[in-house]
Amino acid sequence: MGIAVVGAGFIGNVHSKCTHENPRTRISAVFDTNAEASGLLAVKYSARHATSLDDAIADADLVIIGTPTNTHGDIARLCIKKKTPFLCEKPLDIDLQSAMLTARLAAEAGVFAGMGLNRRFDGQYQALHEAIGSGDLGKVEIILMTSRTQSLPPMEYIAKSGGQLRDKGAHWFDMLCWLTRERPKEIFVHGSCLIDKRFAEHGDVDTATISIEMESGALCQMNFSRRTAYGYDERVEIAGSTGMMQACPPIPINVHHFHGDKITQCGLHPDWYSRIQGTYPAQLDALVDAVEGKGEFPSLIDGLVAETIAVAGNKSLEQRMPVSILYDFDI
């Protein structure tokens, strides 16, 4: 399958590496408005260096969109116009209304359109998903989710990210829906700038606690931070009526050092990519299967649900009160 990679930044490099190494796929073209970056990426993987977005899509069986958020919608709509299947990194568009329009156009055109919600392809989270689906934990009652990034992203990234709840939160809101097989009905967010006051200049926070009530009445508590002093930390715990299951932070090298009256254990992964890099090859395999009609894949509707929760969360953060979540799309 010939894949055009649009975007030559960090995530574009990740997708290019996966595409190059997968025996089922090849890079048909690479394009970025930064011609130097896309040229280097094309040379690295012996791919065609496209001169324009149209040129990149022209002979592609599939397009992977890994560009800044404010460009996602335009590229996705061009793929829809050309009837070319695509995967888009979240979020789908610059705001919820634009994302709804893009999703509706894709549905009307019958074009395969997937969202890059790669945490669904992590082995630990898949085990949680299967346990809940099989009824091993009984009725889900409490969900705890932690996401603490090891270091602050650059401020120029924050200015374009759409805020913590749309940027970081999208993955976790999707995970919550995917794991529990239901949607939240209410959200209450507290947020602060405890790490860097400059986040407030972009209407954002660097630290947040999020309380969510699901349709079933189950309760979820999330906590987000843009900085740790101990490595990259993400955890999920599900407590049900008959049992509990945890997805704990994996330790890269699990050895204990006994010395004197102390025991030293290795720490966490140093960054988010080290923790979840294995999800990208797994996601690509599932993507190829889905395009070939052999399986399911996170859809634009899944992306819209996560985006809707994030928008309600931002409203709660601003108003400092609980907000009902309304899913105002019929696609």
C-alpha cells in the first residue's frame, strides 16, 4: 500500500519510519511546506519528494496527516475531494464545528477516514479493554487516569495546540469511552498554572484535575500535568463490582539494586514517545487492515466525541462549574 506522509516534523518522522519498516506498506511520497525537512525525510527513506499537497496525494493509496492542528481540516477535505483514504492525527480540525463539517463530508463521500488515537493499540490498555468487555470486572464503577508529561513543550507549540484538554485530553477522553463502551454525560475541570505562568497567556493551564460522570453513573477522575521530576507517567485503574485492574507504568529495565539498607529500582521511561512508541507500528497494521475492509479502526466520530468532551471541559474550566456534555452531531 502506497502511503503519502504529509508532515515532516516529529510525528511525520515516526509515521515514515513505521511505513518504511512495514512489509505491507511503502512511502509513495513525502510533503511538507518546509521543503528542506520533507526533502531530507524523502531521501532518508528513498521516497518521492512531492512538490505540493496535490502532488503527494495524486498516486497515494492512503494519506497520513501529521501536520500542525490548524492545517488538518484543509488536508483532510482535499483527501475527501480526491476520494483518498486518510489517517489524521488528532484533533481533526481547528474547532469542533469545522471538525463536524469535515466528518460529515467524509461520511457523505464514503471515504475511509481514521483518527490517530494510538493508545488503543497499547498492550496494557488492550488487556483492560478485553477484561471490561468480557465482564471480568463486573459493572464498571470507578476509573482513575493519570497523564503526567516529563517536560514542558515549547511555548510556540502551546500557542497552536488548542489547549491541554484538546491536546493531551483527546487521547484520554477517547480511552475512557473506548474502555467503558459508553460516553460521559458531565464534566468538571479544575486547572492551574503551577509550572509556568505563561500558559495563561494562551488561555491554557499546565495542571488539571477532571471529574467525569458516565452515562451509567460510573465516575472517572483524571489528573494531567505538563511536567514531572521523575520520568513520563501514565496510569489507568478500573474498579468494578467484582474486581479491579490496573495498567501500571512499565519500567524499561526492571532490576533492583540492593546496597546497604536501601533498595534502588529503575525508574520510568524518560519521555512519552519511549513509553508508547510500540503503538505506532501496531496502529499502522490495524490501519492497513481497516482500509482493506478487514477490521475496525478509530473513526472521525470517535475523534468528534473526544473533541466534544474537551470543549465541554474547557467551558467547565472557564466557568468553574460542572457542564453537561451534549453530542450535537448526527453523522
